[in-house]
Amino acid sequence: MSARATRSSIAGRLVFWFLAIALVPCAMLTVLTTIVTTKSLELSVRNRLVQIAAATADELETYALQRIRDGATLARHDAVIDALSDAAATSTANTPAQLDALRVALTDAASALDFTRLLLIDHAGVVRVTLDESIPVGASVVTGPLATTELASGFDRARTLLQPELCGFEKLSGAATPVAFVTCPVLKNGRVIGVLASGLSPERVWQILGDPSGLGDTGEIVTGMRRGANFLVTKPLRDAKDAAFTLEVPIASERVSSAVLRASDGDRGYGTARDYRGQDVVSAWCYLPSFRWGLAVKQDSDEAFAAMRVQRNAIVGIALAIIVAVTITALLVARTISRPIGAAARVARQVADGDLRADGGSAPAEKIRNDETGALLQAIERMSNDLRTLIGSIQQSSAMLLTTATTMQETNAGQQRVVAEFGASSSQAAAAVTEISSTSIELARTMTEVNRMAATTGTRAEESRVDLAGMDATMQGLAKSTESFGGRLATIDERATLINRVVGTMTKVANQTNLLSLNAALEAERAGEYGLGFRVVAREISRLADQTAVAALDIERMVREMQGSVKAGVSEMQSFSAEVQAGAKRISEVGAKIGEIINAVQGISGRFGQVTEGMRAQSQGAEQIRDAMARLSDGAERTAASLHAFNDATVRLRGTVGELNGEVSRFTV
């Protein structure tokens, strides 16, 4: 069976619709679940990384504030104030005994406050007391190698701003590890006498940043800061333990994560990026203002979204299992339906091929299902039995019909010959009568047409006389209207003359107004600047007077043209009135002559009517004879046609019986 036949079969359609009904909702549910779970997982990863970044930043800022407060507390210690006061008073270094006593006191205080180094710097920037071997007593933070360090910047700000501050971590010359100083002003009697620089080790900061809680196997916290065109890493990395303050990467390099770079610029956010290893990571970043570092909490995307892949694989596996289960179920169901229907189709094809010995119940009785398919097989069995009985009866009847049709055909041939001879005689008589009837009808039709034309002529002539009478009255009314229209045109001429007089008056008024405006302009000129307004008014009055004069001339010209047109119209109307009266007289004469013609036509119409009645009576007699012969001829033709049709039916019956025998003969009973 071809693939197309399989798709069009019941089994193929059942499998298709089972899969469609099962998989479409499953696919929709899978997509919806995947979207919801993916969004939920992404939100969970984001919240977790953002919370870790925020918690770490808060802890570092808290640590920095504590160290600043401790440095400020230590700067108010009496030993620190006394040491700087003595140094400022003597302008020399303290004695060895004083230094030893001071170092003991400061060492105890530094240990208690978690400071690893202490420097007492006088107001001039000279180190007076030190607990750091890399910075000797007498070194200056204003000049020399220390002038460009964070310590020098912190000293200057503490001395000028009078507030403690945490300097950035950096490696000093001769130091093994980076150090950050908390610089606090030392005040005595409200005056700055020096600065206390308390050094911090980065181990505690690295300990806070190195906590991997919640970051899995690949997560870590990265910090760094810009240094010119490079980016300096400020903590040990998972894959580079010695990277802190030693690893500098060009900012344009792909090894610099965009997350920590944006964090060092003061930005805060979350997203995907590539870290220093070139791996795709999800990261949350923020800025550490106390340390001036950018902080990025990252985790490899593969590990962060591992649950998503597991879920996707599980969904794909479940979907494949559903497809397999639905396909197997659909095939089993389709098989239970298609097999009985296939058996019924085979039996139906055998019956269609003429083998009535096919048995719908040929299968064992215990295998016939008690459902629609079983009922179909039993119905096919009953149909085969009924067809066997029917075909046997048809075969016997067809032989009898063939004999009867032969006898009917021979009898019908003799009747057709007799009817043909009778029909020929009737046709000859009917043709002669038809010729006589046609001649009479044509003559009667001609006389009727002549009579109708005479009557129509009289009627039309009578109508013309009436129309001429109406036309005469109309022409008389038209003559009166013409005279009235001429009188009205004369009235218009008189009114136009009156308008000319009014126009002359308007022209005089315009000229007088123009003179008045000229006088007003002259008076305004004499008034000087007080007459400027009158001068403008006089100018406008003069302009309006000119326009009025021009308009009066236009009106006078148009009235003259109108008078000329009216006079011409009066002359034309007089001529037209004379012509109308002459036409009315001629119409009266034509009406009298048409009356005489009408009387003559009406006398002729009566004589034509008598002739027409005689021809109509003769035509009716011939028509009756023609109808009788036509009916006789039609009867003969119908009889012949009936016999011919009967003969054709007999021939068709013989052919049908022959075909029926041929069709029935292919069945095997």
C-alpha cells in the first residue's frame, strides 16, 4: 500500500487525529509550562545574584564605615594627640624612649581595632611615628615617592576637609601586600596638628568577597577598578589566586567582563556577559563607593540554567513517550475498526465483480464483532443472498420479454404501412383546402386593413381639425401676449431714462464730494501736524468720490446699452406680432379645408366595411373546411408517429433485454 493510500485509509486518519488531539494540547501545555518555568528560573537566578551582590556590598560598606569610625576614635586618643603636639613643639623627632612607649600604646590600640599599620603624620606631611617598616620616620607624604599615592591624597583631604576617609587599596614601595589607610585629622584645641593614618589589610575584604555561598561550583565575586587604559583586578580569582592588584588587563580586551566594567563606572544592574575566561555568565553588578571598586557577582550560564535544561529534556522525553503511546493506541484502535471494514470491502468488491457466491459471514461466527462492523458484514451477507434470488428471476423474465418483443415488432410493421397510405391521401386533400383558405384569409385581411386605414385617416383628420382650432386660439393669445410684452418693454425704456437721471445726480454728488475733500486737504495742510488725521480722511473721501464717479459712469453706460436692447426688442416684437396674426388667419383657412376632407373619408369608410364583412364570411367557411382536413391529417400523422414510437420502443426493448441478459450472464449464482 502506498504512503498516500495509507494516509487516506481509516487507520491512517485515526492515527493522525489521535496524534493531533493528544499532541496539540500537550504542545500548548509544554510551551506554556516552559515559558513560565523559564521566566521563573530566570527571575530566581536574577534575584539570587542581585541579593548576593547587594548583601556583599552592604557588608563591605559596613566594614569600611566601622574602620572609619575606629580610626576617628583612635585619632582622639591622648597618646596620639600628645605625640603630635610634642613633635610640633620641638620640631624634632621624639626620643627613643618616647617612641617605644608610644609604639606600645598604639600597637595595643591598633590590634584592638583590627589595624595592621599606624602612621602619625604632622601638619607638614612628615611621618613622626610609624608602625610600618616600609615607611620610615621622617618620610614625607607630600614630596618623594609617597606624594603620588592614595595615602598622600587621603592626608590632604583629612587635613583640609577635617573628616576621616578610607583611602583606596594599593601596593606601596617595599610592601608585600596592598594596604588601605583610614586617614583621620588629629585635633587639639580645635586646630589640626596632624593626621593619623591607620592601615588596613585586604584579607578581611577578600574573605567577604570570597564567600561562595549561593554561587554553586562556577560562581564567584569579581572586583576591580579602572587604572588609565587598563582594568586592575583587586581580589584573588577562582582560577588566578595571585591576580589581586597584579593582574591588569586592557579595557579594550575581551578578557574584561562588561559587567564589572560597568560596575566600576558606577552602574548597577543584571544581565548576561562574558567573563575573563571567555565563558558566558549571568551577572549582577554594583559599585562600592567606599573602596571605589566595581563588584560583579557571576555564575556560569550552564550551571545557572542547568535546571532549565533538565526540565527541557524531561519535557521532550515525556512528549516522545506520549507520541509513542498515542501512536500505539491509535494503531490498535484503528486495527480493530479497519480489519472488519476491510473484510466488508473485499466482499463488496467480489459482489461488484459479479461473484454472488461471496459470503459476508465467511469468517467464523465467533470472530464477528457485535458492533457496527459486524452488522455491516451481516448486511452484506443478506444483500448477496437477495441478489442471487433477484438475478435468477431476472434471467427467467428476460427470455420471455425477448419473445414478446419480437412478436410486437412484426405486428407493428403491418400497421405502419396501412397508416402511411391513409396519411398520404389526407395530406393531399388538406393541401388543396389549405390553399383556398389561405387565399380567402389574405383577401379578408387586405380589406380589413384598407377599412382600418380609412377609419384611422378620418379619425386623424378629425383630431387635426380640433388641433388646428386649438392652435388658432393659441395664436390669438400669443398675439395678445406680444402686444402686452411690447408695452412692458416701453415701460422698461421709461425706467431706464429715470435711472440715467439718477446717475447724473450721482455724478454731480461725486464731483461735489471731490471738491469738498480737496478743500479739507487744503485746510489740513494749513493746520500742519494737527491736521494729519483730516488729511487722511480727506484723501479717503476723495478716493471714494472717484470710485463713485467711475461706478456712476459704468451704470450710465450699462443703462444706455439696456435702452438700445429694449428698443430693438420692441421693434422685433411688433414684427413678430404681425406675423402671428397672419399665421392665425392661415390656420383658420386650413381648418375649413380639412373639414371637407373628413366628410368625404367618412363616406368611403362605410362602403369598405360592407365589402370586408362579405370577405370575412367567405374566409370563415374555408377555414372550417381547412380545420377539418387538418385535424384528419394530424390524426393520421399522430397514428403513424405512435406506431413509429411503438416500433422504436419494441426495438429498444429488444436491445434492453439483450443488454440485461449480458449483464445478468456475468453473475455467478
